[in-house]
Amino acid sequence: MPDTPQPAPRNTTGDPGSVVEFPGKPGRGRSPNNLPLQLTGLVGREREISEVEGLLAEARLLTLTGPGGSGKTRLALAVASALVDEYEDGVWLVELAPLSDPDLVPQAVASVLGIRQQPGVSPADALMDHLRVADTLLVLDNCEHLVGACASLSAALLRVCPGLRILATSREALGVPGEVLFSVPPLSLPDPRRLQDVEGLTRYEAVRLFSERARAVRPDFEITGGNAMAVAQICYRLDGMPLAIELAAARVRGLSVEQISSRLDDAFALLGGGGRTALAHHGTLRATMDWGYELLPEEERLLLRRVSVFAGGFALEAAEVVCAGGISNGTRYWSCSRHWWTSRWCSLRSGTGRRATGFLKRSASTDWRSSRRAAKRDRCGAGTQRGSCRWPSGQNRN
């Protein structure tokens, strides 16, 4: 295998609050880029921006992972904007969500970079020639439905382009050697059981996001002592997920925050419509969930349906009993479950067990209720007959 060119570590000193003023053109001495102006402000994420910048100073391929609606794209754009001046040949965003054919990924990247197709030269080869001596950051956004093609192209480019760095967003890792993963966390959120004063509540990113988006549709909205508990409950029940919080905040135009909070049990109905210009899989909460679910192989969908029988946290041993039957073999089960957890359908609660992400699990369970009930009857019934369905002490068994 040929030696891979080794770039020097990069010093990143960009301002996280900076904004690209003229998309596609250098502005005020800035390097060329096509980063879009954002129509709404980024709430919080200062720590994540700093961490991603630090990782990207050393990693040549950094992938931001997390479920749909967790803010991967917005974080990537904030980092890219902060680093525009660090790349002499520019920072370029490639939006892959509208693309369905994996064979067109190299062509999509080439088009963004303004590379004209030449007879007898493949888009991938043209990219390698163009970027071989370039000092460039590529942002590959929404790679999950084209993960194989994105992985192949990234690996090929990084082998021959020492000045290239790639920042990707995906619901799962690309699986390229040398790839560094950054799991985008939820926004910081309060625990309604330990509610602080209103001023203390607004220190949390989830609450600030809800408040700002609510004021966009109802300018007189403010968090008061009377509605603080309901706002805290909304943010808590939505697990600090930015997309879900924005959709909920938009409802204050016609509902009180108390009414919004009380309707979250039917989140798909309540959070049913986003902006007209939103990507298809981000237009509604249902669309976001369905997009992620459809990307899972059938065995992983089976795992998701089966593990939803747990009302709270669960030990790995209990999940194995409930989920493993019907998977081709034990090795395959662990392969599926490992990918399922790293794709953030499930999150780590402690060093000894895992739990499904609360809001995702509740939403999935609502939409796939019949499958959930069938899985519960089949697996727990069979497990009980074998005497092997061992529930953790104190576990809610419903």
C-alpha cells in the first residue's frame, strides 16, 4: 500500500461567531467558499464548536454523528464558517441530501468545486487532480444514505491530497481508516424535578432555543414564573433535540406552553409540520424518524422494534434475550446492535448498561405500535417459556 501523505498539524483560531457574508465569494479578505448565510442564530454549541475545531486540527476526516434533528449540519456549518480563513483554497459545502444515486457523489463534489467534466476523465480522477496540492476543507453533509460512496471517495481523495480535510455529517460512521467520530450531544437541558428560577433556567441551551424560536412566531413570548415549569418539561421530554424543540416552539402561535407540554404524548401529530423550505426528511418529526428507520437494514429495524418493549433503561443481557432470536447468529446480533448503538438510536446511561434515547424511543413506539406489541408478545413470551427472560431488579416490565 503506498504511503499516505502526512500533512502538518493545522492551527485553528477561527471565531465561532463569524458569519460568511457573501456565499460563494471571498468577503473581506476571506478565502473562497460557498457557505450559506443562516437565517436564524445558532443557540449555544460554543463548547462543541471548540472541540470540533480542535479535532479537525489533527484529523483529516472528522464525522459528526447523531440522529436526525440533532444539529449535525448546523454545527458543521458553524465550524466551517469559523475556519474559512484557515484554508487558502477555500471551504466548500456539498449538500448530499437531494442526491439518491451513489454513483453521482464524485460528480456532485466536482460540481461544487467548479470542475468541468473532461472526456475520458472520471469525476473522481478529476477531483484528485484538482485537490492534489490544494489547501481545502470539504464539508460533506448528510452522508448516511450514500455512506458507501462517501467513504470510497473520501478514502481515495485523502490518500493523494495531503492538504485536504473532510468534515462529514452522517447518522453513522463512514468507516474509513483514520476517521475520527464526534457524537453531537443534545442541547443542555434542565431537570423539571429540580426547577430553578427563571434566570437560572435560561442558562440551558434547550430553553434558550425554545424561547428564541417561540418569539419568532409570537414576539411577546417570554418565560415567566408561571410557564417556566411547562417550558422545562417540553425541553426535557424532547431530550434537548434541536429540531424537535424548534417544531414545538413554533406551536406557541396557537397553543400555550402548558397545552404543548400536555400534547407531547402524540408528538408526531403535534410536531407535524416544519418550514416550507426544510429538507423533506426534516420537514416533520415523522419524516425525520422515517428517514432514519428506512436507512436501517431489516435486522436492525427488528432490533429497534424489539428493544422498544423496555419502558426504561435496560441491561445488555436483557436486550440480548429479547432481541437475539431471529437474528441469523450471535455474531451478527452483536454486529447489528453495535452499529445500532453507535448510530445513536440508543445511548449509554452508565458503565454497565444502555438505554434507548427517550424521545426517539417514544416516537418510534408510537408509529410502530403494532410491531412493538407483536415483538413483546413473541419475544417475552418465548423468553419466559425458556426461563431465560431475566429482568433487571426494579425494571419496569411493560
